Amino acid sequence: MKSYYLKLNHKISLANIWIEGGTSLDKKDEKGINQILCKLLTRGCSKYDNYEFSDFLDSYGAELNFEAFEDGISICLKSLSEYFDKLFPLLNLLIEEPNLYEKEFIYCKKESLDYLRKSKENPFNIAFNNFKKIIYIDHPYSFNCLGEEESIKRIKHYDILKEYKLLKKRKKYLLTNNAKYNFLNLKKIKPLNHFKDVNKLGSKLLIKNNYIEHYSNSKQIIIIIGSQTCPYNSKDSLALKVLESYLSYGMSSLLFKVFRENNGLTYDAGVFYPSRKFNAPFLIYLSVSEKNASLTLNLLLSIWNDLLSKKISEDELSLAKLKLNSSFLHHFRTCEDIIFRKVRLLSLDMDPFYDEKAKDRLEAISSKEILALTKKYLNYPCISVSGSKHVCKYLKKIWDRKY
Amino acid sequence: MDLANVKYWEHPSKTNCVFVEEYDSPLISIDFWFKAGISFEEKEKVGLAHFLEHMIFKGSKLLKSGEFDLRIEALGGFSNASTGYDDVHYYVDIPPSNVEEALSLLTNLVLFPEFNEREFNLEKKVIIEEILQSQDQKDELIFNYFLKSVWIDHPYTKSILGEEENINEIELNDLHNFHKKYYIPINSCLAIAGKLPKNYLEIFNNCELRDSKNLFDSRQICIVNKTIRKGRKIEFFKDIEFSRIFMAWQIPSSKDQKNILGYEIISSILTDGRNSILNRSLKEEKQIVESIHSGIHPGEFGSLFIIEASLERENLRKVEDIISNLLQKLLTDSDLNNKIKKALRIVKSNYIFNLETSSQLSQFYGNHLLWGRINPQIELSKNFKYWKSTENLKKLMKSLLQDNFTFIAYRK
């Protein structure tokens, strides 16, 4: 495991481990296995059973947060600094000597099924999972991170033991703000090359359908429009972040002004453009009442069309860059957020101080470059809608006229 | 608890201020608080406090609509606001070099708003969209139904956003009147946290705040002696995957911080971690709940202690009985001393974890100052010592053996 140290707040100590390969490594008939494995790792190790392990953490008021993402598993230990040295050895134990008992596996499997079921209470989750299906087709990003019901039911204890053997071989990164362990100072590592212009899913997307719908009893219609773009360590990603900022950062953003301030159509409209190892989605989402749905979709399509045909003005571009640069300060404020961000950048083979150094590179980004990127990535968007059947059908007609 | 260096000060306008020095913070948080939450709305004006919060951002005597956001964001800042049951606050996070300008923009926006009919009608539509969107958040939807049912004739029965029909009835003049009545110095405070500039007192002394002469004193508003219902209530909900159960007990208001902390410690014993009493029994061993949580719903005019579970409909009665049974047994638990010790560490750690950033600090100190609680960190340390005593905590636990109100959300 590559282990690093970064000096931060002294009252709270943290260590975050990132294990490469998350839910995107789930095999086709084992969707959900890495989610289960992630939970299972935290349910006892070495001489500690599940309750003893949990009791040990609680007795020092510590937190252990864990989650399986598309690209990796994150496990984060957090406590007051005075207790940290007693707890820190647990992190290594839970990766090297987890108990992985069958009864705990059964528990985790049930928990996964329950989570999956509960997530369906929010129609946005359904619309988003549908969206991923059409833009990623068979790629692992097309599947729900929580897994799929039938797959989860099929997973056996020995499947988990096999997956654990694979997990042990995966690359791992650890970053802590506690100085006691003599880990390499993150500030002293040689900056890595951030930019790799590799479209790892292949540059040609074979999209079969660009429209998907889900009928719900909601009084609102959810609309998600977007497409695949590039990996986070691509040279294009920073310019797309500028575009994200222009569209959605703060109350001066385009989406806020168009949908909320000028037309009173939506309460919340935003962009989702996450950091991903492979091609990240770039999407605009919003929800709107039925009576305003068609006007909203028409406006959204007009914005999308402008993105593909018009350059952002110089003033807007400057503001978007400024907002993006200050967003690094606003978004990563707690030790936990900072450590998570930096370990994630390490796992992407990127400079962990990418954010701090962004200002100079931002200056070089032009409106022309952004326009070229929108043409490159956003030319063939897909749409996912959720709401009442008759409104979905009407929206489909509008969509079909355009795409 | 050593949280930060804190200094209290009164602006010439009589507005109370608190300054919290946090040297490591890259941003300064300015948090402007008012006793102007939904508890202060008139009965027929539900949603007014939140509507006003939206409209405040529509410009002021010096700022055109949208200008505040643009200028704050161009200064590298971020702003937002939040309306609660008792109070409302407007905040800006800003790099230290721009604090003076941000303060001037924020105070002008909040204290001297100018509303126009067009903006008012557009924002009405936005709020109705927000109400509709919140109905898709099932946890929030069910919780609002629970609050509506648990209190008798209390402002906390209302939803913060209001209902569509309430919003349609609100008039522009209602916003003016509410603002004039409640957004006054005696009713407000400013909290500032972060790496403060050397001349911060001068900066704050020079900022324009409203005069307090001849204005209504909202302390005249008094909501007392309100109680909660007892017994059970069932509601049916479409489109939920799991049923929900809420068990509620009335506990002292936020004014009584000592008891609030005591209940936080009890809550930790009940549901923090896999070994906690309810989690271990109901989720880990019997596996008859999807999730179980407990906590305080604090308010300046009354608080609730709540145990909440998400579960299959057929297990509702069983889970309710087990919870009651385990609460009975807690008082005679032979391991109670250890459980308290562990809970004290968890709760203390949580306080420190949640007071790390300048915005968390300005929110904590601002809210306490607004309601007259000075140096809450000193009080907190004293209270932690008090609750180390098992006997003290046992007395508090007994209150959970009294009759409660149970709300059931059935999956249709």
C-alpha cells in the first residue's frame, strides 16, 4: 500500500484508504458484490468479531466511514487525535485479516437488498439509473452502484471470498494527517503527469436509444439530459469543469438564472460531472411540475443547442473560471473532505495538488476550446425522464423532433 | 471543550455580534441570524418566513436583482440562507481579503430589501416547485406528517415551505410587514468565524445595520405550555418501500442545554454503533428493521426525543413492543456505566467533528447568541461533567418510560 502524510488540523486525525476498482469490477452476474464486500470488510477482523470491532471504535468515539464507488472502495477512519494511535492499526487489519464470516455475509447481503429497495422511493434515483443504462450500454458504469436485485440474490459466500482475493491484489493508497507514522510527505512527492488523452471506453459510442422514460405518481417530472465525456485525468476535463461552473455554480449561473430567476420554472437545476477513471457523465438535471414540463424541456434544449453552437462570452468565462477556482476552497473544507479528495487524485495518477495549481491552467482555457469540447462530447445527448405517462409521452415528441 | 477563541461585542445599532478566531480556515463565514422562523408567522400565513428568505435575494436599495450573487461570487464567495422553525439565517463564505465588501453587501441585502411584483410572482412559482419537489423526498414528507400530528396547537405542526394554497394567498405586503417587524437589531445577531483581519472591529463597527428605535420587540411573542399528543396515529403513504415508525417524547426546549445534552447521550446509548441497545437488538440480531435512529428535534419552544425505524409493515407492532421493553430494561442494565462512558466519548467527538470549519463555527455560535446563550462551549464542558454521573442520567432516562406518541407510516 502506498502511504502518505499531509499536515492538516491537529485536533482531528484521519486516515483514508482508497482501494482501486470498485463496483465497476462487479462481474455481469454479480452486480453488487463489491458493495457487499466493502460492508463485510468492516464487520470484524483478526481477533475482533463484529461487535468487538464496533465496540472498540465506539469506545474512542471514532467513526469508520466506508463506501464502494464506481472506481474504488473508500474506507476512512476518523477520531480525536489523542486516541488515533490506538485505532490506526485496525485499518491494516480490516484489509489484511478480515473475518469475512458467512453469517456476516448474509447480513450484508440483506442490507444491500434493503438499500436497493429503499433507493427506489426517490424517483430521481430511478431516472438517473435509467440514464446510465442508455449512455453506457454494457460498460460497468451503466449499472447501479448498489447492485441489482437478482444478482445480489445469486451471490454466495464463496463468491465473496474469491472477490476478496482479487481485492487484496488491487492497488491501495493511504493518506493520513497524523504525523506519527513517518509516511512520505505528500508535498514532497514528484508531481505526476495529470493529462492523459485516452478515451478508455473507445471514442465511438454505439448508443442504441437516446430516450428512456419511467412512469411515476410524482407531481413533478424529472429530466436528465447529457452524455459520456472523458476520464478525469484527460486534458479536456478541466475545461469541462469550467463549463459545469458556467452552467451551475451559484446563483449567478446560467441554469439558475434561466430556470429559476427569469422564468420561475424550477427550484433546483444542476449539473453532475463527477471525477471518474473512465469516461465521466456530463449531465444537466432538473425537476419541474407537469404543467411547465414542455416549456422547460424546450428551454433546456435551446441551452444545449447554444452550448454546441455559441461561444461563452469573455465575461461569463472569467466568472466561471473564478467560481471554479474558489469552489476548490468551498468544497474541500473539512479534513475528511480534503483527505478524500487528495487520495482520490492519487488513485487517478494525478497530482494531489491539482486543485491548488489549477489557476494557471485555467487562464489558458478559451471559449473556443470549450465550444470545441462541447461539439466533441455533447453532440449526441441522451435523455431520461420520469413522471406521469402522458407528460412523458409529450416530452418524447419534443425530444424526437430534435434528436 | 476548547473549540475556538471567541469574542462578544455589541454594534452601535444594538446588534449583538460574536467573533470566532479560526486561524487555519481559508474562508471567513459571516452568518446573519434573525428570530424570524415559522414560529413567528401568523396562522393563516404559513410559508411566509421561508418565502421572505427567497425574496431577500431579489435585490435591495443598493443592489439590483441578481447583483448580490454576482458580486459575492466574483469575490470568490458563496452565499445561501436557511429558514427553520424558530429562526432564519443568511450566510456568506468569503476569502479573508474580501470580508469588508461581503459584509456590506450582505447587510444591505438582508436589512434593506426592495421587492417588486414581477419578482414576487416568479418566486411564488419557484416555491411551489420546491414544495412539489419535497414531496418526492419520502423521508422528509413522512417526517412533516409526523410533526403535524405530534404537537397540539403549536407552530411546529406547520411545514416550513407551507402548502401550495398558503403560498398563493401570500401578498407582497405580507413580506414587507414580516420583514419590518422581525428583521430588527434586537431580534438578530451577526456571527463571524475564520481568520479575522486585524481591523475587524473597525470593519464591523462601520457596517450599516438597522436602527432599533420604535420597532416591535419580538420577545413579546411567547409560545409556552404546549404539549404533545399521546397514543398512536396511522397514516397511509403511496410509493414507499418500507413502513416507518416514529416514537416521540416531549423534552425541554433548547433553552435547557443541559438536558438536551443528556438526551443526546441517551440517544447515543440507544442507536450509535452496532452495539448500541436498539441497533444491536433490532437490526443486527433480529434483523427486523431496515434502519433505526434516534435523536433530538430541538426547538426554542419545545423539543422532542424521537426514535425512528424503517421496517416491514408486519413487524411494526413487534418493533414497537421491543423498543418499549428495552427502554424499561435500560435503567437496570448492569453495563450502564460503560455504555454511558462510551456515549460521552461519541457525543463529545461529534461536537468536535461538527465544529471544524468556519461555517460550522459561525452557525453554532450565531444560533446560541441569537437565543441569548453566551459562551456555549463553557456550558457544554460543564454539562459533559454533569452527565458523567450514572444517577443523573438515570433520572433523565425515566422520562422515556412515560407515555409517548407513536406515528406509523403504513406502506399502502
